[in-house]
Amino acid sequence: MASSHTAAVDTPAHTVTPTAAAAGRVAAERATPEPPPSLLVDAAGLSRPRRTLVPLPRPIRRLAGPALVVLVWQLLGATGEIDSRILATPGQVLSAGWDLAKDGELASNLFASLQRVAAGLLIGVALGVLLAVLAGLFRLGEDLVDSTMQILRALPVLGLLPLVIIWFGVGEEPKVVLVAFATASPVYVNTYAGIRGVESHLVESARVLGLGRAGLVRHVILPGAVPGFLVGLRFALTSAWLVMIIAEQLNATSGIGYLMNQAQAWYRTDIIVLGLLIYGLLGLGADALVRLLERRLLAWRRGYAGG
């Protein structure tokens, strides 16, 4: 009778059942304290901007560098380290600007330069965006347009000046054409790169949601190309003023470059420096405008803001 004489086998004391092990793990996890929120710090420090050492508005801090350069320049001129006949001091430059402003000559020439840059920029940006869309969205457009634009953007803009004068004369047209040519290339290159840089999984997700080609272009590809377009616009604005400096010194009767050309004949370095300063300030203002567009159009994108 084995059933009456067989002893039950007890579980050894050191053996732990799976249920007991799971219960032990849960108890251990509950007993382990969670780190306080103050210790959960982003290791790279990218999620929040750091407090600056100087509690001043950022526009003022951005002007601190140029202001320091002007201060050193004025000190060197006042102590005679720099001859005013070779390079006028900031005080002399401001005095010349005040005299030209009182006569109305500065405002009229500045308006003429702005008109030329605006017309050339409008044509160049529109042409660059159009060609970038054709090359970015269509393979045939890429084959026909991209290689041609890569050749044209390698040409020196000022090297085309003799041909432009032959084609359009010496009036306003060659100046506008040079600005348009200089601004179309950076807009094209960066917008085209932005279109082709849209991530493929976004395109696939849009197609899964039922978007057709028109909806895909409107809601995915073109918004994704906006950052590239803004970079190209930034370069285009700088190129426009660089070209205008030279274009307005050739057979021009108005403009900031015309004022500088006239001042060269009389060795007026104060007016020459004034013209360069105006070009620089216009470039800085254009860059600030593009930054404002970036904050408006790319409010959804958060990037590293510096440490």
C-alpha cells in the first residue's frame, strides 16, 4: 500500500516559487525611491535656454561687437594712429552723413538703391523658387534644370557685366539684371536641397493617409522646404547688396554707389565709409527680417539656441 506509506515531498526552504519571485521584484521596485525631479536634467542642456551672464536685451547684445569696433576706431583716429585723410573717423563719417541728410541727397540716393535691389531681388527669388520646384518635384525638370543652374552659379557675376551692358545698355536694366542673377542661384540651390531633403517616411505617411500628389506637395514637401528657402533668401540678400556696390559705380547717376564714386574723385573717405556703413546696415536689417520670418514660419521647430 504505497499510498499510505509514501511521505509528501516538502519544498526546500531555499527554493523560491515564480510567484514569490515576482512579488519580490514588485516589492523591491516599490521600495526603491524614484529620483527627485531636480535630478532629471537634460545631459546636453538642449531643451531649455541658459540664462545669459549679461541681463540685457538680445538686440543690444548683438550690437555690442560693432560698437566696440567703432569705439576702438574712434580712439585710434583721435590719437593720430590713423590718418583721417586715409580713413575718416566715425565722428567725421556721422558729420558727413548729417550734411547729406540735411540736403536731401542721402535720402534720394538711398531710395534709388532700394528700388534697384527690390526689383532685382523680386525677379531673382521668384525665378530661383520656380526652378527649384521644377527640379525638385520632377525628374525631367532635374535633368534639364539642375545641371544648367550648377553651371550658371559657378560663373562670376561681375564677369557678366560687359555682356549685360551690351544686351541692356547702361541704364537701370543691367543693375537689376545683375542683382536678379546674383540672387537666383542661392535661392535655387537651398530650396532645391530643402525639397529633396524632406524625409521619406513623411511622404509615405501622407500617402497612407490618402493624400494625392497635389496634397502631398502642398502639405508635406513645400512646408518641409521652407527652412532651405529661408537660408537661400539670407544668402540672396547679402549677394544683392554686394553686387549693387559695384553696379552703382558704373554709369550711374544716383544711388549709394554713385555717391561713393563721386567721393572717390575728391578723396572724401568720410562719404566712402558712410556708403559702406549704409550697405552694412541694410544687410543687417535684411538679415533681421529673415530671422523674423524664421520665427514666424518655423515656430514649430525647436533647435539648439546656444549654451
